[in-house]
Amino acid sequence: MTLKASFLTALTLLGTSVAYAQGVDQKAAPSSPSDTVQTITGMPAVIDPHNIYSETTPSHISPAIAHDLARIYVPNLRGNSVSVIDPATYQVVDTFRVGRSPQHVVPSWDLRTLWVTNNSEGTPDGSLTPIDPATGKPGKSIPVDDPYNMYFTPDGQYAITVAEAHKRLDFRDPHTMALKGSVETPQCKGVNHADFSIDGKYAIFTCEFGGYLAKVDTVNLKLLGMLKLSKGGMPQDILTAPDGHKFYVADMMADGVFVLDGDSFKETGFIPTGIGTHGLYPSRDAKLMYVANRGSHLVHGRRHGPGGVSLIDFATDKVVKTWMIAGGGSPDMGNVSADGKVLWLSGRFDDVVYAIDTTTGSMRKIPVGAEPHGLTVWPQPGRYSVGHTGILR
């Protein structure tokens, strides 16, 4: 074993130990050999190979984060700030400045830091601002080149900052953010969103401005291939299905969701949803996928567009319900409350946040800063985060 390998192994073991020390659910892996998923080294075991979200139900809040403040953190892209909402009162209780162009608020793999990705559009002074979820207060920002979005490999080994403008993925130390390596994706113009396979061996990234998807080896840090989508051309968010092999890709020009076999990296279907299909989030019982339709094909759309939310049944890949935003709106990115009762989404072109009752579809609108984008809901149930607005497993 090389010195580097020894170091990485130690980091992996340390990461796992830290997670367990923080109260990670230590359920045993499946007892049947046929049900055991051979994950990458250091990745927590897959408890249910038929449902990768089995540990994100309301009863699975980690003791380590149970006393964190219940808050919604909203990055205001044009306001260079974060609005903080108390979900008990639906009121903004704090607003603080961060770096330029904050895009997403991303929970770390160990659930102990919320990172604001300030990609400083068009300038070289990008940064990451840490938020302490226990206090809700920001810390000192770290200079990072073009962090449009951020993910964490399922073993906790790396943070991946998505350098959208440079068509590059930067693999970093998940705590210090020191650069460890990069993967160039020259055909992936506008690389920005991702999700991981059930075993953690690969991730698929969307290429917003090229109509492609990029498949990346997360162990050997190399590009495995590119896939051109059959229609549309502006893929946005991507979500792994509960089975861990199927992927869904929202496309804002195709007005729907592409379905992929991630292992063979082939398109297998398409589900029409609504205008400007954008964000994808699983329900707490992993039966439904909430699909935000932004109501516009434009990168900078108008207020009060025909935005809404489609509900897709994971079992049938059919839309079972659609909730339109009353009076028009622009639902974009967000997540689901810990109890699964409220879907929180930013209203990108309307400078509001939508709090949507997941039983009835009724909603509140909460004014925030200018152009809210990838908000996160905290705390959330789960053992570890793979990033974005808080996709936990």
C-alpha cells in the first residue's frame, strides 16, 4: 500500500468513525448475501437495496443533529445573502451577507456544516461560506474557484465542487476544501447537478448548456462517458431512483423528466410534467418524486409564470397529481421537511419561498431576497449527505 493509499484509507476509516460517533444509525447490512450491495470502501452499508432512501424517514434524525436549529436557509443569488426562515412561524428571522452569487446551501457529508456555494458568476473570487447549523450563523468564507454546486462522494472521502464555467469537477478535502484532484469534462458545458449510484462507484452529472450527461468514476476520478439526451437540451437536476440504478433527469426545455438506466448509461423513457422542469426531490416514504416546473424556458424568466409541482409515482413513473402555483410562480430548488409534511421550494423569479403542504398542495409564499435559488431544509433525517440541497441517505 502506498503512502497516499494509506492516508486515504485512514481518512476513510476516520470519516466512518466520526459518522458513527455522531450517532449514525448502525443498523446491520442486509443479512442475505443476494441483497448485499458491494459499495466502495468506506461508504456506509446500503440497508435496503430496494430503497436507498430507507434511512431518511422521519424517525431517522441523527442524535448528533437533533438539537440543531430548525431553519430553512435560502441563498439569494442576486442579493448576495442568505435568508433564514423559521419553519414554525414561516417568518424570515435572519439575513446575512455571504460571497457573490450564492447558488446553493449544501449540507456536508457528516451533517455538521452547511456550505453556501458562492460561485461569483463571471469573476474569479468564488468562495464557500460555512454555516453552523447549531447556531444558524455563518463563519469565515474559504476561497474556492467557481463553486456553482457541491456534492460529497458517498464514502465521505471528497467534496466535489462543480466549477460550472470551467467545465470541471474539483475533488477536495471535505473539511478544509484543499484541492486533491480534478476531472475535466470538456463536452459538459454548464456542468452543475449530480447524483450517485447505489454502490457509490459512479455519479452522473448534467450539462445544462450542452444537452449532455457526464458519467464519472468517483473512485479513480475519471470521466467514463458522455450521453446526449434525445430531445430538449437543458438538463437540470438529477435524482437517483429508490432502486439506486435508475436515474431521473429534469429538462427545462423538454418540459419533463428523462429516465435513464445508470449502469448501462442509456436513456429508457421520458415523463412529461410541466413548463421549465427543474428540481427533483423524493418524498419521505420514497413513494413519490416532487418535480418543480419553473414555468419558463428562460434562464431569467418573468414573474408569475405558469409554474407548478408535479408528483410522479416511483413505482409506475406516472404523474399522479399536479399543483399549480396560485397566481403564478417559479418553483425552482428546495427540499422536504424532516416530517415530510412540507415541500419547501425557492420561487426563483418571484423573490419568494413556497411552503407547500404535501397532503393538500396548499401553499404559503414567504418574501425573501433577490432571486432565491437552491435552499436547504435543516435538520433532515439520514446518515450522511451526498450534497446539493441536502440529498441524504
